[in-house]
Amino acid sequence: MTGQTTLTGGCLCSAVRYEATGTPGLTLICHCRMCQRASGGPFMGVLFLPSEAVRATEGEPLIYRSSPTSNRHFCGRCGSQLFFERHTRALMGLTVGSLDKPDGFKPQMHLCVESAMAWLDIRDDAPRHAKKPEGMTPPVEYDPLTGRTRPPEPHETRPER
Ligand SMILES: [Zn+2]
Ligand SMILES: [Zn+2]
């Protein structure tokens, strides 16, 4: 997946479909607890493009602000995770599993392997980072499991919907 290309994908129930035209950037597998929770899987793969390159062609995903630096877009009907957005960097990460043709995906790095599943045997030779590399996200302190900022802001009494 290099050069200008058009990628299409959608959720499990097809209520949300998307198209992305641009030059795919960073691809990664994230093993953090938040991606595990959000995906319901052992890790999550994402392929980043500039946010403006991505548009919904059918339906609109719902957005959950999972941390101060990221939004997770998902289908409100079937719950599929579609995009991992770093809005502070204007980057949209397409989830690998939502792509119509996921086979072209090859991770350029593994993130947060400190919380990778103990049984997981990573065989590729992409670099592995125990945490997120410095500078990938702005230096905001937040809980690695819940994404809440620390200390909790006084008005935060219940999870965001
Ligand atoms: Zn759906
Ligand atoms: Zn993650």
C-alpha cells in the first residue's frame, strides 16, 4: 500500500461505508489495553491517512473520545470499530479489519508491546516499542486503560457516552 490509492471499507452490518483516497502513511499494530478493549481483540491494526482523505460514503460513524488525543469512530448499529483518529495531528487510522481488502496491510511497527498478550508470538521484523514512541502524541498524561486524564477533572463523574 504505497502511493496514491483508494481504499474502501465498512462495518460488519454495512450501515457505515467509507472511502479513503490518498497516500497511506504509517501502519501499526497497537497492543495497548485501550485498543484491546475498544476492538475486543488481542490487538488493533491501523493504517493512517490524512483525516481529509477519509470520508463516509454511507451512514456516519459515532465518535467516542477515548483520550485527550484520540477519537474512536464506530458503527452505532453493529459496534464495529472503523477509525482511530489522532485529531491533534489530523490523522485518521483505518482499522485493518474494516478494510474491504485487508491483505495489503503490513505493519511498520508494533506499539505498546509491554501489554501484548503473553501467548502472542510476533514473527514479523517490524520494530517493537514497549510504549508509544516519544513525540507520537502530545505529552498528555492519561490513564493507559481508560484514557481519562489524570487527575480526573471535577466534572468527570461518569464515562462519556
Ligand atoms: Zn455496522
Ligand atoms: Zn492502542
